[in-house]
Amino acid sequence: MHPLHEIYADAVAQAATGKGFERHSKGKGFYDQRWKSITDEAGMGFLTGQAMKKLAEATGRMDDISQQEWEKEMLGAMNYMAMAMLYRRHYVRTV
């Protein structure tokens, strides 16, 4: 197994059971959640902006937050980047 698998598994677990799931799923499927409708309205800049925000929060406060909080922010950034990739693959018509 590739060493990155551990990190990607943590990111999937956070998306499946973490803060985003608890706040936004409300029993809805992944593609029926707010991130999709907001991206439909605002464009993919919403998702990439959220990833940038998470990275800035993690790196800007790195000395002031616990390892666990730092990892949560980093995993959140990874999830927003992955959501941007999913959105482009499934909903953006490309040439």
C-alpha cells in the first residue's frame, strides 16, 4: 500500500463522518449537499477558495493550534480540492 493511502483515508473519513458531514449532509447524498448547489451558482472558485482558506488557517496558526486541529484543516483543504476535481469531472463540459 502506498504511504499516501493513510492520509487519503483520513480525508475520506473526515468527509464521511466529520464536521462537514455533521453540518451539511442532513441525510442527503454527497452530490445533493450544499457544496454542489453553491458550486453550481458560484463556480469552482467556491471550492478552490475554501481549500485556500483551510490551508491559510492551518499554516497561519500552525504554532498556535494542536497537531489534531492542524490536521483537520489540512484534511479539509484536501477534501475541497477533491470536490473541485469531482465537480469538474462530472459537471463541467470540457473540450
